[in-house]
Amino acid sequence: MKLNSILLLFLLLVSGIRAQEIVELQHQKPVDLNWEGNEKAYYSNIWNNEVVTNVSTPTMEVFRPDPSIANGTSVVVAPGGGLYALSIESEGNMVARWLNEKGITAFILKYRLVPTGEDGVKDLNETSSNNLEEFKRLIGAVMPLSVADGLTAVKYVRDHAEELGVRNDRIGFMGFSAGGAVTMGVAYNATDQTRPDFLVPVYAWTDAMPVQEVAEGVPPMLVICASDDPLGLATGSVALYESWYKSGNKVALHMYSKGGHGFGMKKQGLPSDSWIERFYDWAMAEELVSNSN
């Protein structure tokens, strides 16, 4: 009995150490979308990845680096998933842990998604295949909410920079696929308070958030994609690069010949496996990250 009590105490201590630090973001409830039940987290056999679906309340999970190496830079990370799901592990948690090793604070954003049932990934496949007009309607309805959540996330980090231990002028936004669409929606709709200090769209879904002309003075951007992306997103990524370059803004592009779509932090034995290291090289060169505060 005594041994069981000690074991229970140990487990409680460990769970306390690993306790999630979750921030609920302010938001307004839409009138044209209705979610039933809570958000769902599960392993998708369709995508072979951990996913989160049916998100109706936007939140951020805070991943803090060891204080001894924290450099004040932070990144809001928006996983992808067609606005029906979030590829929460390979485009979220694994990214955050890598950034933490470099002293960067990460905020994994769960932005609002299309309302779905028990399996949001299955719903995505069925709706996009069998009812394209309904798919487009739902994407169009949720996209402004997802972007609003991204803007709110940046504002929260900036407003609470001191208590979060980050700099209010080194807040980045990185998004994958649909999260890349959210990234660009944030860039196009930002105010001084909600504007990220740098942008990293990774195989951004430019069909959902079309490329727009920008003026001089927008944040520096690193675009990442693969030429063999089966969704054809290489073209949109090049257009993003050109829109920044033509307006005289700082921009870089890493277009890998192979990588496909949704590679995130997955290892495929390809040069695209090291994209996040190239991000860090770029961030150092642009003085967005330093070895000290």
C-alpha cells in the first residue's frame, strides 16, 4: 500500500512537470457554423499521423526552451490539415521541440476548423470528393475565423511578451499547408499590433488564400516547398516569393526537387528533411535569432 502511494506521488510529480501550458484565445462565435461536441485528438490511419479535429475554441500550447539558452525569439506554429484537421505532431509538436533546442519559444496554434464528426480526416476526403461545392463553402466560411485566430495569437504573444520571456519584436509565424494559408492571411490582414516580425509559409495552400500584391515594408519571409508537391503548391510558393521580391521586401525561397506534400518533420531521406535547419540559418542571417537576449 505504501509503495502504491509513493508511485502515485511520483506520477503526480511527473505529470506536473509535463503539464501543458494552454492559452485560450479570445474569439467571437460565428453565426453560420455550429460545432457539436469537443475537439478530437486521435491517430489518423488515413494520414498516418496524430491529428486534432473539430476545433471550435482557438488555443495555443506554449513550448518553452531551457531558460539557459532562451534567446527571446518566438514562433507561432500553425499545423496544416485542409482546415478540417491539424497535423499536430509532425507539423506542430515536433517543430516546437526542435525550435526549443535552438532557444526559441514556440506556440502551437489550434485555430478553428470546419465542424466535423468522429473522423475529420475522413469527412475531408468524402466532402472534397463527393460534394466539392459544399467543401468550398465550408472552407470559405472557416478561413476568416482561422485567420482571425492567427492574428489574435500574435497579439497575445506581443501583449504578454514580458511574462512569456520573449521579445515583442521577434515574433514569427510559421504555417504548413492550410496553416500556410493562415500564415498569409495573417500577413495580409495584420495591424501594427498583430503583425508578425517574420513569416515562414511551408507548402502554403495558396488556393485557399490567393497570393496578393504587397507594399514595401512587410515582414521578411522564407518560403518552403517541393517541386513535386502533388497539390501543385510549388506554383503558388514561387508566386509568394515573387510578390515579396518585386516589392523590394526581404524574402528567400527553398524549393526542393522532391519532398511531396505534408512532409513537416517526417524523415524521407531527402534534402527536404533539413528544411528547418535552413530556416534557422536564414533566421540567423536576418538577425531574427541571436545567441543571447
